[in-house]
Amino acid sequence: MKTLTQLLIAEATEYEFKSDLEIKKAKNWLKTVSAFANGVGGSIYFGVSDDGSVAGLANVQKVAEQISDFIKTKIEPTINFILEPLTVEDKEILRLEIKTGQNTPYYYSSDGNKIAYVRLGNESVQTPIYILNELILKGQHQSFDGLESKYSLKDFSFTLLEATYKQKTRNTLEIPNDFISFGLMLENQKLTYAGVLLSDQCPIMQSRIFCTRWNGVEKGSIFDDALDDSEYNGNIISLLNNALGFVKNNSKVKWRKTPSGREEMPDYPQIAVHEALVNAIIHRDYMIQGSEIHIDMYEDRLEIVSPGGMVDGKRIQDLDITKIASVRRNPIISDMFHRLRFMERRGSGLKKITKEYHNENPPVFYSTEQVFIATLKNLNYKKSDVIENVTINVIENVTIKRIDKIVEIIKLNKEITTNELAKLFNVSGRTIMRDLNELKSKNIIKRVGSNKAGYWEIQNGGNSDGKERS
């Protein structure tokens, strides 16, 4: 007989606990069923309280029948699920496993209304419109870049695409035959969105990159703290070229003597920067209105932030990048970038980026449902250059300021995780754990429930002296 902990360790996806089956408020758990089916799948354990304690079910067979009836009548279209009775701590519980679906979106249906849900952190929320659109395309086995646009071939020119194709392949791009063959145009002379994004006059507003070189290691005011900034829009080939140029112009190349001459030491490996930018352009979500790619350069790192998380809903930080299957959000754009020799087809971009660092300050990849962030470390940055003249008092002041900010953040989001805090402050998880332990020792915060499903609670108004501050 396995313990609950052993069961959860074996879970490859998300999970939730329900102490009992809610009949009158079935929506509370059915929306999670919808969210799991629209995402990477997951499990709901009935008979387990929110804090992870095993309550048990009086009649597992009856509960299983009720769950099955609810799902069949309230979730559209039909989903793939498994109900598995389990014995934990001599008590009967029920595991409902929901498989990720291919016929998305999956809706919770009640009183004539249909609502699709997705996971956002530890919650199941109503699907934002841009994610719903992507789920619809997934269910129809289509992609945004392959959709027919309102523009015709005659509306645009393709000088940059033709010149780049000629330079990279030494062949001439045959129009309209190659356009149709490559998926840039349909038989009716209407361009696909991939074709529009590769046109000289590309009118898609969200085809933009904002680049900023910040003074120091933190983001500040664009007017006071930016050493350089540029905004680029339009054709995605020009976006790549301009972004590469911005990074190059704001990077340094050191060198050292070697027996055979000298060795150049750039801040960032050129191949890594190229691969990271290509990855951002081809895999970003172009359906998010008002969105753009952001490139933020600091003294110690380069961050590339692109709209849209992993295509399959998973989180890159939870995966082994050496074993990730290639799933392309924009297959036509990806194919064209391969034809233009900007990338390989094998989906090896992240591995190539990591390989360029030779295990020295490896890059960091992070994603949520809405964003993908690639952080490349400056190989020439040394913390000692910055902190050698900094006193202990200043370091302590920095820690105090961070702890104060942590309290304010917890007030706004009591379910925030250690990893999320570490990302916000650009420090290690171990540093955040020290801060949290200090706050707990001073009775400023306390943890309620388990590390997985619990939350933070503010004590004494968030002050160690127990006095409320105005």
C-alpha cells in the first residue's frame, strides 16, 4: 500500500485535492477537469483534504459513478479520463486522472452556457481569449501562421525575403509557386499569416521587438536608467537582424593572450544569442494583441522575453531540455527559417544555446502559461568587480529591502512560491528560503498547509513589533 506522498511523487502532471465530492457545487471541481483536459492533463484526489491529510470516502463506488455522470453531462466534447480507487492510510480514496485532449477546447457546460478553463498557477480560471483562440486552432489541427489572411499577394512586396533566400540557398524564390508550396499563400492568391509576417510591409502590429540596455543589474526608468533602447517592427527577418545588431552593439569582446596569438572572449556566445532570438520569433504567440518580444540587457545577463508559454502547456523549468520533443507553434514560419538557414529542423535550439556555455554559468529557461524567458549570462561579468568596494552595511540594507518587498508581495499573493519569488528578485531559491525563514522566526509570516497546496499568512500586520503601521 503506497502512501499519499509516494503517489504524488509519481505524478507527472498537476493535481488537486478534494475532501469529498461536491454535488451542489460540482462546478468547483468540473472547471478543473476542463482545465486539465485543455492543458497537460492532471489528477484530482477525492477523499484528501486541502492540507494533504487523508479523509477517505464512505462509498468509493458511488462517488465514482457520480463523477462519471457529471463529466459525461457537463464537459464537452467528451474527454478521456480514468477513475482509480486507492487505499491510503487504511482509507479509501479515489483518483480521477484527466488526460490531455486533442479536440480542444473542452468546455464546462451548464444552463446553456459553455466556458473553457485553463490552469493559471494553482487555479483553474476562465480561458483568456488569446488562449481560447489557440485551443480552437489546436482542436482543428491548424496553426495561426497557416490561416488565410485578408491580404493578397499583390498587396505586398517581398524584397528582403527574396534577397535572403537567394543569399542563403543560391536559388531564386519562384513566385507564386514556391509561396504556395511553402505555405505562404493559398491557391486563391490570399496570403497566410506566415506570408504576411515575411512581407516587406508587414502590417501585423504585434510583430515587434523592444530592446533596452539597462544601467546596472535591474530594470529602471526608460528615461533615466536606459543606456540604449530601440523598437523594431515589421518583417520577422528584419526583426532578427536588428535584434542581433542591438545585442552586438551593446556587448563587449574581451581577449586574452594564448601561445598562438590571442583568444576573443565575447560577453555572450554569438550562436547562443542567435538561437535564442530565433526561438523567440518562431515560437512566440502572435495572437496576443498588443504583445511584443522584449530584449533586456543588464550588466550581468541578457533576457529575451517572448509572448506565449510552451505550446503543450508544460513549464520549461520542470523539464530536461535534452529530452524535449520538438513542438512548433508556428510550423510554417519554423520551416521558412530552416530554409533560410537560420535554424535546424530538429528542435535543438535550447540544447545548442546551453552547449555554447560549456557548463560555465549555464543559461536559464523559464516559462508560464503566458510567457517564455531565456536568460543568457554575461561570461565576462564578475560580481567581485561590483561588490569589492561595497560594505557589509550596504549588503544588509539590500537584504532588508528585499525582505520588506517579500512581505508586500505575499500580501498581494498569498500562494506565491519560493521559485516565483526567486525569479522576481533574480536571486537563488536558497537566498529566498533564508529570507522566508527569517520572516517566520520573527513571527511576521507563517505557512498554512503543505508546501505544495498551502499558502502564506501575514502575522501582526506584517510587522515584527506587532504594531500596525499606517
